[in-house]
Amino acid sequence: MATGAEFRQDMPPKGGYRTFNWNRTFPKLVWSPGAVVATIFGATAYGVYAALENKKSAITEKFEDVDVNNAMQPFLVAERDRDWLKLLAKNRALEEEIMKDVPGWKVGTWYGEPVYFTLGEKWWDPSATEVFAHSWGNVETREHLWRQHSEYAGPKFYDNWIPKSVSKYFW
């Protein structure tokens, strides 16, 4: 036992300890509930407004596209028909050149018998299969189905992503 040292007990400070909070505590709010509700309401109102404006512009654009298509249709059909007649004339010229040495061969007939059924002066189109009979299989699709021609078709969303070297094999 140590002599001269006296035992000292810890005592509360003068005036006592501060009161202990027994109540439930909540974290401090960054946003008040009113601000959150106002922000959500504002964002929703803006979203509805933007959606309505977008729909209005889409309807206007669709109307203009239909209007342009209606205006262009006669020219596109005339151009398609012109290409078709040029192709028929080219086929006729090729037939004339190929069969020039065959005795009794008359262009547009099978040894003098008309190949195509005619109604006097009325035009009768030969079928695409007859016109493209001596061509590669994809030529008929590429030449006859004029809507697939890039000069007739409008730009598409994928035109910028698919290289021309690849897309020429599909359309």
C-alpha cells in the first residue's frame, strides 16, 4: 500500500452533468417537403408542356411530309415510267442487235408471232420477269422496284451508320 497517497474518487462537475436527450432525433432536412413537392409539380408541368409541343410539331411535320409526297407523286411516277420505257427500248435494241443474223427474226415477236397480248392501240406492259429474264436476280429488284432507289427514297435514320459499301447489297 502506498503511503501518503490518498484515494480520490471522480465526482460530477460543479452544477452537475448536462441533461441527457432521451427523445428520438431526426437528421436535418436538406429540402423541405414543400420544396420537393413544388419541384416535382414543376417538372411534371414542364414535361407535359414539352410533350404537347413535341406532338404538335410532329403532327405538323407529318402533314408537311404527306403534302410534299402528294405534290411529288406525279413526278415520281412519270420518272418511273420514263425509266421503264427506256429499259424496254434498251431491251428491244439488244434483241435487235443479238438476233440480227437470224433469218426471219422480227424484233418483238417469236419468229413472226407476237409475244405480247395486245388490245389494238392500248399499251400492255410486259411482266418484270420477262423484261429481266436475262439479268442477274438482284437487277430486277434494283431496277424495277423503283421505291428502293436511293434517289426516290428519303433519308433514313440508319443512313449515317451503315457504310455505303455495305448498304448497296441490301437496298
